[in-house]
Amino acid sequence: MNILFWYHFIFWGIYYAYAFFNNSDSKTYFTRPQNPEFGWFDFFGTGTTFIDFISYPFINYLHFNYEMMMLLFSWFGYIGFVYAYLLFRENIPIKVKVFKRIDLLTLILFFPNMHFWTASLGKGSAIFMGLMMFAYAIKVPKSRLFILVLGSCIIYFIRPHVFLFIAVGTVLGYMSGSEKIAFWKKALIYISLIGGLIIVQDQILGIAGLEGSENLVEDFESFSDTRAEELGKSGSGVDMSSYPLPLKLFTFWFRPLFIDAPNILGIITSIENLLYLLLFFKILNKKFMKFILKSPVLVKMSLVVFLLSSFAMTFVMSNLGIIMRQKSMVMYFAFFVIYYFLAQEKYDRIMRLRKLKLSREIELKRGDSLVL
């Protein structure tokens, strides 16, 4: 984790250099809170304005400059990796090697695309921190209530629709998980998350302008078409409107690949996407379906969050640059499922070998006793 700390802040430097030569939202996030016409709580709200709300006291009261704000939010991103590490290590104590000699958790924690989009002033670093805080705390909500509430608030105020995916995934996970969970704990989770969704439903639907809709499906399709057309106008646009759903999901999860990499960042991301694809191949077997049916709460929650987020985003994303940024929010949920499955497979192999070894030892002892 010490190495990861310095590795992450190398990406602060890389993103800072990138922002110096390219248009970056981080510059707008720095200048907007300095508008003298607005006070601190004028920025309180959901979406982009919440980043301005977080930034306001640091910029206007503590007089942080642009570089300091970039460092602050990069630190938020690193905190997200700390909670990701805790999530994996606490729930999966078995180490897994992939590609013969590479430790899987180390590989996951050092994926460059994840660090690039979480090392700057903006939504990516803060929401990644909130997501990992939530995932870590939900296992024992009573003793980690503060982390759970804080993570939930960060997710909701930055991206309300992602909070919807998290809430639905958690409820479904607790409903179908393999663990025996006390009724009061399930009731607390259900009431809190479902009640919260009812309270904030207008804000969530308002992201797509659907708060007064009488036909959510039709209006969402219209919003998706408009949004995809807008995002597809840039140089890295890709027309996904005619793609079947499997190809849309493939594009969201694994593109750009080398043939459609838009720049040097795209080439680096293509290498990373190839590794994602190779890891994905490891769960394409019958054992995985049996594993999911018997898997614990966190695995099912992670899978639902990942699939729901992917499904929703494929309808509005048609820009490879935006796709690279957006999927960094949810890929760790997929990695958690893959890691857990591979660790379970390794554990089952170890137990089979131990049983086989024990049975052989018993047979040898019986043979020795017969000889005597």
C-alpha cells in the first residue's frame, strides 16, 4: 500500500500534465467556486455542483491553489484504493495468482486507468472513494455506520443514479445471499435503502429529466438516444445505437482495444482492457453459475451493481473517452466477483487435495496394521 500511494500520486502528475495541454473539467471545478456571486451553500446539491460544494471551503477559506486541489482530490482517490484493499483482503483471505505468477490483487490495485481517472479534481476520485467506503462498510453496517452513511451520501450527491444501482444491488444481495443474516439487520438495510430511494426518487429521475414522466420506459429511451447522439459527436465517438445489447456491453467493458485506440492514453487503456478481457474469460464456465447461486451477499451485490450500471450506461455512452472514465466507477465490483470466484476455486482444490491426502494416510495406516 505504501508503493501504491506513490504510484497513485505519479498519476496525479500525469493527469496534471495532461490537463495542462488539454481541456480538463478540473479547471472548471477550480474556477467555478471562486465566483463572488455565490456563497458556499449555493453550491449544495446533486451532480456537478456538489464537487463545487466540497471544493469551496478549501479554495475560498484555506486558499488552496489549483495544484493543491488536484492533490486533495487525488488523495480522495487513494482513500478509495485503501478501502478497496480492505474490502478484498477482509473477504478474500486467499491469494490468487493469474497468468502463472502475478498476484491478482496487486494487478487489480495497480491498473493504470483506475488511477488516472481518480487522481484529479472532479467527480471520479470522490465517487470512487464513496463507492469503496460503502462496499467495505455494508458487510457490518452497525459497527461501520459512519463510513456507510458518509459513503452513501458521497455517492448520492455526486451521482444519484449510481446510488440507485447500489441500493438495488444491496437489497437483492441481502435477499439472496448465502449467509444467515439476522432479521433485524435485513430489515434495517431494506427500510433504509428502499425508504431512501422513495425520498430521493425525484432527484434521481431528474438527472434524466424524468421526474414528471408518465411513461418512464419511453422517455428514458428518448433521453438515451439524445444523450448518445451528443456524446458521439466528438472525435472518439462510436455509434452504438444500432449495436445489440451484448456488443454494447462488450464496448463498455473492453473498448477501446488497439484497433480503435484514439491516442496514447487509448493504447495504454487497450492493454488494460485486454487484461480485463482475459480475466473475464476465467469466469466463462458452468462452475461460475453454480458459484453465483451459492455466493454470499457481497458477491451478489457487486454483480448486480456492476450489471445494472453497465446496462444503464451502455444506452447513453457513445464516446470512448467518456466510457474509459465512467467504467472506472464500477469495474472494481466486477473484479471483486472474479477474485472471489477464483479464490473459491483455489480453496476447493486445496480442500480436495487435503481430503485425498488424509484418505491415503488412513489407507496406509490400515495397511500397516494388517501387516502387523
